[in-house]
Amino acid sequence: MALYEHIFLARQDVSQQQVEELTAALTEILAAGGGKVTKNEYWGLKGLSYRIRKNRKAHYTLLNIDAAAPAVAEMERQMRINEDILRFMTVRVDELEEGPSAMMQKRDRDDRDGGDRGGRPDRGGDRGGFGGERRPRRF
């Protein structure tokens, strides 16, 4: 069987519980085809870069799948029919990541070096234009 990473976006109008029920239904479709979901991550309600079917936000969910291609094709067919799913993407991978995905890892600005400058190096000097005395213009 092949390994896949699958991400889908559900409408902002549905609740988190409905997204979890939708994920369970997709897992059952894969199980009926002889596959299994090894990891299920709900990333939350996030803003979209652009509007999709009049939605500005969407519920993001990641599934790591170990299944045959026909089972994944059937899952995608069911997703095209469902009106609550805005977009989805399935990518075949050589191996699945273990542990939390990059979206679930804690990212904190305070942990980065650089203090209050946001990680940028100090350039030194004052911000007063010419940096001291002014030189005459040459024509």
C-alpha cells in the first residue's frame, strides 16, 4: 500500500464537531477500501489567502493515510460531492512524518534570538539621516 498526506479545508459555517464527524466518515471510507489513517490532526479555523466560495476562513485538517490508490480515489470522489469541503489535496510520500506536523509545533517569537528586534541584527549608529556632520554638496 502507498503512503499519502491529505489535507482538506471545510467551510467556516460548520462546527468543529461536524469536521470531526466528516473526518470519521472519510476514515471509514478508507477502512472499507483496506486502508487506514495513521495520524489525524485538526489545525483549527484559519484565514484563507483569498475567498473560496464566499468563505474567508476554513477548518484545516491533516490526515496521514496508508491505503491503496482505489481507496484514496473513492475518498476524493466523496469529497467532491460533499458541499462542506472547499478544497483538498492528496500527496503521495515515501514515508510519513512522526510526531506533530509543522503547523502543530509551538512557535513563539520570544524564543528566537535578537530580543525586541524580532531576530534582526543591530545595525548600529543613530537613525539621524547622514549620521553626524553634514558634508557640502558638490556640483
